[in-house]
Amino acid sequence: MPVTFLLFLAMFLFPVCWPFLALYILWLFYDRAPANGGRPIQWVRHLRFWKHIASYFPVTIVKEEELDPNTRYVFGYHPHGIISHGALMNFGTEGTNFSKVFKGLKLRLLTLETNFRIPLYRDLLLALGLASVSLQSCTHILNMKTPTSIVIVVGGAAEALEAHARTNNLTLRKRKGFIKVAIRNGAPLVPVFSFGENDLYNQFANPKGSRVRRFQEVFCKYVGVSPPVFYGRGIFNYDFGILPHRKQVATVFGKAIKTEKNLSPSEEYINEIQEKYIEELQRIYDKYKNVYAADRSTELIIKE
């Protein structure tokens, strides 16, 4: 993101680029692709570059059951982590051969609308098949002519502040919007849990009530994104840098939870589906925790 933004600013230094920049800025205001299903470019998603990145960690898929490519699903991805590398590798690229593991299944990884306001970066996101996580976008995608599913990183910015290595603290109890979207469109819910997502970076201590945490929460409330203070590894050292640590990210796909289509679901039904969702999420965590999180310091904690 910083690289693309700096490149955009650098183009202002060259008068020959000004006509292009003027047209591009006008295009930013006109283009509604983020809210209308995105604009994936398959050759970009299939670049060998992504396979090299996925193998660095490595990022792998663990499938429990086949998913019908003619069904529109709502995938809930957990945990958010610092940057959600697992979500991007699995759903935004073909780095893990998603289309071969789940043959025929089409989907869109969703992200904040604000990410599509960053010049050039937005175009990379669109090329990778990302779209806005707005209600309009979710509804549009789930009703496209070709059956298409959506992937929502449920915990969002708040959960990024909980992304500490060897822990899995999820912000989920109060996150019912994605469940409502699934019910209103009659889409099955699929819990997805990535072991190792939180181990890719070290986040500085920010316990609840601390000055750092209060600042982060206020910033998140008014800006919409969280500012975790973190570090990874360097190119020639393992102790400090901006690169993610080389830790396995095992993405487990749980079993689909059916919903009955209802445009005005009751709170009781929403809570019922949420409990089933949490139970399935807990099940896949318990089943694989000793395989992919043997060095964990805590068990799965589901918060607000």
C-alpha cells in the first residue's frame, strides 16, 4: 500500500504524467467496481509470484468437505491477524491452488471501502478479485448471475489489535452483520480458521486499559482502521524487520451451516445461527489445535 501511494505521488513530479493523472482521478470517482462485484484479472491472480509467497510461510488449505460450486456461500475468516496474509493468499490469489481444491467455486474476498480510495493500490486489489465489504456489495455479489460466494474477515480492525503470537482471541460475539447477510440471501455459512495467522508478526504489548490501547481504539473508531504497532523479521536477520516471520499458516475450512432465507430474520434465529457457527468454529479449532498450534500459550477465546 505505501509503495503504490508513493508511486502515485511521484508521478506528479513529471508533467508528462499529468494528463494521465487527471483522467485517473476522474475515473476514481466514476468507477463503481468495488461495490459491484469487483474486477478480477485472472492472469494476475495466477502469477507464479503468489505461489512463491505462499510457499514461503507456507500457507496451506485443509478441506473437510466438498463445497457445491452452484451454491453461494458466506465464508467467515478468522483470525484477522495483523495483515490477513492467509486470507489474501487463499482467496485473493491462486497461491494455494484454491480453484483446484474447490473446483468451480467462485468467490470474492471483501475488504473495507477505504482501501479502494488509495490510488493504484485499489487497482491491485480489484485485479486480485477483492471487492467492498459494504452491504450493497455483499448483496450484489450473492445475487450475481454466476453463483459467487463472499469471504469476510469477520474480526476486522478491532481483532487486529488482539493479534499476538501464540494466541487466538476473536472478536465475534457482537459481529452479526455477516450472519444477517447470509440469512437474507439464504446462503450457507462456512467458518474458516487459519492457524498461524497471528504468529506472522510480533505486536507490542497493548493490554486493555493501557494508553497505547486507548489511543488505538479511538483511532480505530474515528478512522475505521486500526494502528497495531508490530514488527517481523528482516532480510538478513530473524529478530526485527518488516517482513512476516516464516511460520506455517494452515487454513481449515469447516462444514457449511445451512440458513433459511428470510429478509427480516428474528433476533432469536440470528442468535441460533450464530451459536451453530461458533460451535463449528470451535470444533475445527479443537480438532486441529494440537497439529497446527502445539506451541500455543492460550486456547481459543471468543470475545465481544
